[in-house]
Amino acid sequence: MPTGSTGQIAGIIVASLLVIGFGVAMSVYFGRKAKSSADWLSAGESLPLVVVVITQFATATGGGVLIAHVGIGYRSGWSVFIYEGCVLVGFLVLMLIAKWLREQRFTTVPDIVTRLFGENKLVTAIAALAALVVPFGWLATQFVAFAQLFGQLTGLPTTVLIAVITVASLLFVLPGGLTSVAWTDFVFGIFMIAMSLGVATYAVSLAGGWSNITATVPQRLWSWEGLTAAGWDQIWLWVAAILPGTLTNQLYYQRVFATKKVSDARRGLGLSGLAMLIGGVYAGCIGLAVHSMNPGLANEEDAAGWLLTQLPSWLLVVFGAFLVSTIVSTTGAALQSVVANLTRDVYQNIAGKAQEERQAVQLSRAITVAVSVLAAVLAILFPKALTWLVATYAYSASALAAPIFLGYLLHRHRRLTPAAAIAGMLAGLAGCAVAHVLDMTVPYAVYGITASAVVLLAVAFATPGGRTENVYGEVVRKA
């Protein structure tokens, strides 16, 4: 049964339609500038620094923060900052190679792997599938988040709500790909930052203030102990999955590829990482506030949805618009990233199908619809947001972390072959899967990344010696 009144539900619907309509209008406007497939896939290296920073924040702050991270705050207090900290550290590490990434004019993550190890269809295929896992998982997570947030309030079935957010996401992406997604994210991101801080403050007030929260919530959640309240097993899983997953997340790379200036690539990552801490403040405060008011929730991921039912009508309508803008921002970014992989790396590169610009954009749009439908179906079948996030990060990192970063460190000193990349990526996926199935004590992502690194290094150093040129045309001295 719905917990919101008819007036509240109507207000949220109207506000949501206004948000979506405004976003679609922006998407169409900026989409007119997307004349080529490069504009659709990478925004044509046209984004200024401030847009890159805000769109990185808007992309990363989606259903994961609204549902999964608030759930962490509810169950484990300030441990949510460990999660956000993993993303921040990942951004800081990416700063080290940001200039190189930008100078190479990459479009997708498989571009990086093939540039380091050499052109090979199997390398491209594996790298493309590993790269799209995270944004696809994000896409499904946003659909789950929307259904969980508005299901309690409206009483509408999960299937209906997921269908609504699927259509809204398509309207954001189809006009102009990354060009339209980035600029709509920029506008919504500013709104999201203001609303995050405002709603967090209101939630604390609704719970009777911070003094009442500390009196009613166990001290291990809100004190300094709260940073480790999730337990070390969970924390190490985040460190092992989220940190390397951030380092291999194509959603972040694409915005580096799209910066207007090379110097903006590095600064954008650093500032975006700091902005992510706002998400931790939002999730932690709301999680603790809801725990104070209702400590008996069976599922911690229901915390944000429960808060919706406690808000006054005026704030509920504004907050509803905030939630919709947050979710569609991330779904648009994730959807565009998956389609970029399928269009450029799978269809054009692997199938060898060179197309005219108009045909390439049309194909991208067709694949966008197909991917959206698949993600919606899986979100209905597997409605657990945090599970999607951690698992997709772990498998993607297991396949890509070693090839990207060891490849970057070795490419000027050794001749890297496609065989090394293939062996490393397959070993990473196999190691991760085996450890996952066996439910090993050590996070399964660790096994995957370790297996990938060991096998990649073994193959690379077993390559016959001599002097040769790497893929950059540089002379490489072999041992």
C-alpha cells in the first residue's frame, strides 16, 4: 500500500516530469552539437574543467549513494566514508596517469589496453566486456534504487517504476550521447550538491538533532569507531573491489578523455574526488538519522525510502525531484558508457564494420535501447543495489587493473604482446570467480587482481629478448 497521500504523489509526479522535461530539453539542445560519432562517444574533447568536475560528481552520486550508501550509514555509521575514501584514492591515483591518458586521445578503456599491448580482436573483446561490466552494474543499480525509493511511497509495482526510469534515461542519452549527458549532469550536479547538504541537515533535525542521535544510536556507529563499524571483512572487500574498480571505471576515464585542455584532466580528477566526500556526508547523516528514528528496519537499503514517508509535503516534492535528477544523471552516464563499448569496441573494431557517421550514431542509439531493456529486466530479477556495485567493481578490476597499470609501467621497457594481455585478463576473471564461488575470507577481488598480475608478468618476461619497437614507435630494450 502507498504511504504517501494522493496530493504528495501527484506533486512528486509533476516535479519529476518537470525535471525530466528540463533534462530532455537540455539533452536535445546539446545533442545538436553532437554531429559525429566522436561527439556521441567522447564529447569531442570539448568539456571545460568545471563541467568535468561536476559531471564526475553527478555520475558517481547515483543510486549507489541514495540507496546502498545510505544503507551503509544506517547499519554501519561513518564506515560509509571508507567506501567514499576508496573512490577518492582511486581518483588521486588516476591523476598520476591523467595527462598521458588525455594526450593519447583515447575514447574507451579497451583503447588503452590495445595501445599498450598491440591490436588484437580478442584483447579488444575481453577488455570491452570487462570495461562495460561496471557501468552496466551501475545502470541496473539506478533502476533498483528508483524502484526502492518510490515503491514505498507510491505503492506502484517495481516493474512499473523500473519501466518509467528506463524511458527517462533513454530520453537523456539518445539525443547526443556523452555530449548531452555531460552537460545535463553538470546542471543537475549543482542541484544535487545543494540538495544533498540541505536534506542531510533536515534529516538530522527531524531526528531531534545530533544530540538525540548520539543518545539513541549505538556509540560504535556515530563516534570515531564508526569508521570501522562495518567490520574489517567488509572494509577489506571495499578496498579490494572499489579502489581498483575506480581505477578501471570507464565512466571516469571518459570524462578525462573529453576535457578541453590536457591540464584539466588531472585537476578535474582531484577536485571530483574531493567532491565525492559530500556523498559521504549525505549518506552518513541520513543513515544515522533514520537509525535514530526507526532502528528496526529489516533491510538497511530501505532507509532512504522510509525517510521519504516522513518528510512534509513541500520537502517531499523537492526531494523527489532531487532523487529523480540524481538517478537519471547516473543512468544516462552509465548507459552511454556501455553503448560506447558495444558500438566502438565490439561492433566496429571486432566485427570490422566501418560505418558512416550517421550510421554509427544510429547504431549507438539502437544499442542504447537494447541495453536499457536488458538492464531493466535484470534489475527486476536481482533487486539488491550494493551487491551489484561490489561484484561488478571486483570483476572489472580483476580483468583490467593489472593490464592498464602494469602495462603503463612496463611499456617503455619491455615489448608487451597481446598474449600477455589476454592471459592476464583471463587469469584475473578466473581467479576472481573461483574465490567468489568458494567464498574465501580474503576478498575475491584480491585473488583476481593478484592472479592477473602474476600471469601477465610471467608472460611479459618470458617474451623473447632483443630490440624492438613498442606500439608508440619507441625503441624498447629487452632483457
